Amino acid sequence: MNDTDVMVEVRNLKKYFPVNKGMLSHKTVGTVKAVDDVSFTIYKGETLGLIGESGCGKSTLSRMLMGLMDATDGHILFKGQKVGTKGFKNFRKEAQMIFQDPYSSLDPRMTIRRIIEEPLRIHTNFNAKQKLEVVLPLLEKVSIPEDALSKYPHEFSGGQRQRIGIARALVLGPEFVICDEPVSALDMSVQAQILNLFKKMQKEFRLTYLFVSHDMSVVKHISDRIMVMYLGKVVELASKHELFSNTLHPYSIALMNAIPIPNPEAARNRTLLEGDLPSPINPPAGCPFQSRCPHVQPVCGVEMPLLKEVEPGHFVACHLFADKEGTQ
């Protein structure tokens, strides 16, 4: 792919949170590096899956991309321009977000019609008839009946609420959608329906997704490429097929081995991570994964591994591959 195919470009993005002590003095005693020098690109029409344990920085990263949180350092480019250059109101015509919790993300005091029409009220001068002409076809596409427009969120199931959230996100016709763990709060049977809906909407509206999840089987189903994060850093990035057939980073391997399989009696090799998760306030020098890694080396304790392209399109940050050529 070339530069014209790039939808989002992230350069050396950082988000640090100060840790204060004392009610009055607010003395800073440490810093949590929620996102620490992260760089990547998202291409038009693709789905980039973002995966990692809770606390790895996934949601912080997605909120910075959406402009809901300021970055400590680094740049976010959307179609070649810095996010916010033309104002966030204009940016949000082209970029929207679908949130994790379908219960708290919908205002319980609003009817479904008002919820879905809200972006149109802010960004257009449409009259009531014009708004309805946009909302009704979209409601049909997400399989919500027309009589739902006069109802309230509490009258719907979790899966239905997430469908309503998807309709609200798409009502302005955005090009880029951030999906922040949109199926993690749903039952397994409903998850599959919503994932298939995401793929259907992507094809029909030519959408580009950043799909955030902690479930490797979910991102495998929907993603074109997958980026693995650990303690604020990207540790592996590759196409879905390459990552699943040739997993390199020890942390990614552990995530792969945690995917449930249908046959409980089937033999499988597991990578059990030992040791404690490092404190994000006081992480160890060198590689942040060293305290849990089964392949730890002396260099891991003193030097941070760089994210390197060890094979075409396959990046990994691990000293096991330090002799490979090419860096990102």
C-alpha cells in the first residue's frame, strides 16, 4: 500500500498520567505511561485489531485517536492532517466511536429516535422529515424495527442496544470508526451476530475500523491486521494470517494459547506466564515483559527492545529477534 491508502497515521504517541500523593500538596511521586511511544498506520478499508490485557493502554489509545483525550506527546494524522487542525466538530463527521457498554453509552432519558438523530442535530440543518429519511433505512440495516423509535433504551436487550449504538455512529456517514470492545459485554451468541453486522456495515459503507478487544478469537474473526500491546507498548504487529501462523513474541504466544477450543479433550501446548505483572508506576528497566517471559535474557533487563520488521509486514519488539534486519 502507498501513502494515499493511509487513513490514520500515529507517530510516537504518548500518554503519561502523573501519580500524586497527599490531599493538599499533590506531590508527584510517579508516572503511569499508559501509552508509551506508539507508532502505526491504519489503511483505508481495513480493520486493524488492537489486543492486549486490561491496563495495556488500548482504551487510552482509542480515546486519543478520537480526540476525547489529549496526548502527552506525538502526533495523530487523519487523512494526512493532524487531528483537531480543522476542529473536532468537523473531524467527528468523518470519525465516530462505538463504546464497550451498550447500557451506559445510550442516554436513558432519550427515545431511540432522538439518540440516533442527535449527530444530525449537531452537524446538519435537516428538518424532522429529512432526519427520519436518514434514520429509517439505517435502522433497517441494523435489524431494529421502526416502532423502536418511540421507545427508550431500557426496553431493549444488550445486543439491540449495541445495534442502536452502531446506527448512531453511522448516521453521519463516517469513514473511520473506533470500536472499543463493542462485544465484550454481550453473550457469546449475540457477539457473533454483532461481529457479522460490523463486517456487513464495513462492506456496504466502505468503513475503516480500529477494533479494540482483549479476546484474540474476536479480533481473528474481524481483523485484517492485528496489533498486540503490553504495558503501553506495541510488541507485535502483523497481518491476521501471519500472526496466527507465525506468532513470534512470547506474550502474543501466550494470548494465542488462551483461546478456547471446542474440544476440551484435545491436546494443546500452553504457555503459562509466571511471575507478577510489573507495576505501571514503576516498570522495570529494559523490556516490560521480562518478569513474565519464559525466554528472558540478560539484555532484557537493561535494554528496551525496538519494534523491528523481522519479516515483510511483520513487526516484533523482542531481543530474541535482535539479529533480524529492518526497523520500523
